[in-house]
Amino acid sequence: TPTLSSATQTSGGFYFTITNYSSSNGYNLSTTAGSVSRSGSTVTVSGLSSGQSATVTVVATRSGYSNSDAATITASSTSAVIPTISSFTATLGNLSGNLQYVDLNWVATNQASWSITGFNGSFSGTTETGKANYVLTATSYTVTLTITSSTGNTATANVSFTTSSPAPTIITYPVASISGNTLSVTTGTWNYNPSSYQYQWYLYNDGTGQWGAISGQNGANFNISSYIGTYTQAYAQVRAYNGNNSNWESSNTVTFSPPYTPTGVSATGLSSTSIRISWSPALYAASYEIYFAFTNSYPIYQSPNFSGITGTSFDHTGLASSTVVYYYWVRATNSYGTSAYSSPAASSTVLLNFPVNTVAPTISGSQIGSTISASTGSWTNSPTSYAYSWQVFTLGDWYQFQTAQSFTLQSSYNVPGAGTTSMSGKSIKVTVAATNAAGTGYADSSAVTVGSAPSYYAAPAYYATPVYYAAPPAYYAAPVYYAAPPAYYAAPVYTAFLCSSQDVIDGYCSYINQCSGSANTGGSCTCSPSNIPC
């Protein structure tokens, strides 16, 4: 006998399962209402009205056996839940670029889920009250809303709408240009898909100082041949249409006038070889030309000496230093002509003078055997080279002995005009010659006295009777490094009497580093080494 589960109600019927399904080859099914069907172990009753009951009889069969006892089950369908839609609306809005969107709103009862069709695809959800937002790509829509209740019952509603883009707005502005005598303007780029464009050209009257629309000039191109002279500038307005909506935007301004005459022209000598010409900017000028002459007469039949100048100054270089006066005129140019000549400006080059000393040269170093050198000092008029004359004062006058800027000072020199000259104690100076293209200027340093060569072995004063030798520390009692002192240290240094003397004839000194006995006045001192330059 089949074993049946309890029934589960559905809208229009119910279903149940046979739990010992595998022991049977088949089943005989019958119902008192509606229709009955089986899929595997699941038996479904359908076709019942809302809340209607039915009794289902199930008899199992198996080949070679008699039918089993019947099993029955009685159940009813659920009561139907009917949904309703009381409101379904569409509200359009604008996005950036060329896009619009729609808000769909509805009010429904008994809504378990919803779905929307009519766009490029379908949308669904389960919200209790509806609001869906969609970006639009077409122009006309009919949208269907379907509401489904918990019992599977449905309700539908439709809404239709047509998109309409707002007035176009500018993204990139129109660009006006000129080629020859023809003006042209682009449309620019716009939002919201303009379908057509309109143009209007405006010209500037130099005489009245007013802008005005030119009648009949409503295309993207405009030939201005008959307007040159009276008018000097132009721009276009472009109107973008989108259905019944439109907007105007203006282009840049284009100039088609010959330039004004430059003013404020001046000429100034920069150096002995150059003159700078300067002027104020001229209206509508693309570049400038410069003319020059040696008389104050307009160079009417002369080609420009310099052209293609885009700034407002120019340096005329490569000139000779002289009192010659140059006269200059400036003209402005563009593709529509050249201005009149400016008023002239005149200048000569800066006359060059020879260098003049402002800060005297100086000598660094003055001792025999050391390096001595001369500074150049400071000069006006930009020297380009320097020369040096070193002189020693001997025999009552100054004699040159060296021409280098820097050198090692010797103890004596063979001086032209003075013979071999010992330098010790002599006065020396240097004369610096500074030269440029105009000539040479001269300046002397102060004189300095030549010192003798340094006495490397002279006993410093602070060693004459050093305090710390009077009673040497204990650790000097018998230092290891004095165990076998050099011969000239037979008596330790700190017990010796030190003295030195200099031969005033040959400039050498004797260094006395050891004396026997107590302090000595020099009579029995042993001097070693001797004849060492001081």
C-alpha cells in the first residue's frame, strides 16, 4: 500500500509525494476534482478553483502481482491572492552628454515581485513599492509592468513616453580662421546631439569703433575681399539646433587689417660695436622690419635691412667704434600689408677708451725661496689682456727683473742695467699693464721689502730655557729612545745650552746644539751642522 506525504497547497491545486515509491512499478491515480498527474514520486493536482477540495486515490501496481490496497488523500487549493496596480508613471530627466534617464514609479497591492519589459532587455525585482531608474538610448518607449502575487496571480500596466533632449550646450567653442580673403568657422562640439547649425558673421568697423552683423552672411565661409580697409576684424556666432531647442555661441576673433605704425622707437649705443633699437608693440603686427641709413632721410627705395623680427627690440651688431650716427626706422607687417615708417631714431656706437685702473694691483709673498704673485687690480673699459713688470730698487733706481704673474723669488738676479743683484732686504714692486682694443693702461703696486730665506734650524725663543726641562718628569729619567742617542745628542737636549749665530756676510747661520758643561757664552761650543741657510 502506498505511503503518502501530507499535501502542500498551491494556487489552483496541491501536491504530495509517495514515500515508498521504489517498491512499485507504477501507480493508478484518480481525483474527484481537477486533474492529477505524477512525475516520479511527486503527484500534482491542478485545475481547482480557489479553495476547492479534491480526494486523490493512489493504487500501486507491480508486474505479476495483484494491485495493492488504495491510499487516498484529500486537500484543497489555496485561496487566490489577486494583485492590483493603481498607478504607473514615467518621469524623464537629463544626464551629462547626450543621455536622458527615466524614473518609473508605481503603486500596487499584493505584490510579491515585479518585472518590466520594453527597454533593451527586461528588469525585475521584489520591492514592495516600485521605482526603477533607466538610462535611455531610443526616442520612444512603451513599457509594461507585471506584478505577481504570492499565489502566482498577476496584474499588468503600461506607460508610453518619448524622449526630448534639452537645448544643446557647448563643449568646445567654434574656431574662426582666415585663408587669403576667406573666413571660415567650425561648428564646435555640443551636448545633446544638435541636428543642424546656423551661422552669423560680425565685422568690426575701425572708423566707428563698432561691431555689426553682416546681412546675408549666414554660412560657415565668408569672403571679405570687399570689406578689407573699412573693417579690420571678424568673428562668427554659431547656433546649434536640437528639435525645437537651440543655443548660440561665439567664435574667436580674426584680424584682417594691415598693422598700425610702430611708435616709441629709440636707438641706444650698447658697446663699441652694437646699437639696440626698441619700440612699442603695434596693433595687428605679426612681425617687424628695420631700416637704417647714415642720414635722416626715409629709405623709401630701400629693402629692409632686418626683417622677421617678432619681438620689440633688436641689436644691430658688428659695427665699428666711431662717432658715425645711424638712423633707424621700424615698420610693422602682417599678411594684409605693411605699416608706414615709424619716426626715426638715431645713435652712434659707444666710443671705446683704454683701461683705467680703479684698484691698484697687490703683491702676495715677499720672502726669498717662496712663491710671490701679483693681482691684476680693478679696471674700467673691460681689459682683454694683462702684462706684468717686476722691478727691484737698486743703485738708486727701479730695474725690471721678472715678467711672470707668479714665480719663486730667488736670492739674486742678473738684472739688466744693474748686474747681479742680491734680493734680500731690497724693495720690489710690480707694474700691471691692462690692454683693450683702444689701448693700454698701467698701474703700480705698493713696494714690499724682500725677506731673507727662512732659518729652518734657528732655535725658537720658547726653547731657550724651557721650564719643563728645569726638572724633567720622572718618566724622562731614562727614556728607552735615549739609550743610544745619535752622536750629536751625546748630552741630552734638555741639559744642553742652545745658541745660534748668523754670518752677516754670507747670510748663513751656525746652529749650536751641544755644549759641554754648564751654560756657555760661545767660546767652546761645538757647532754642527753649520752653514745652513737661515
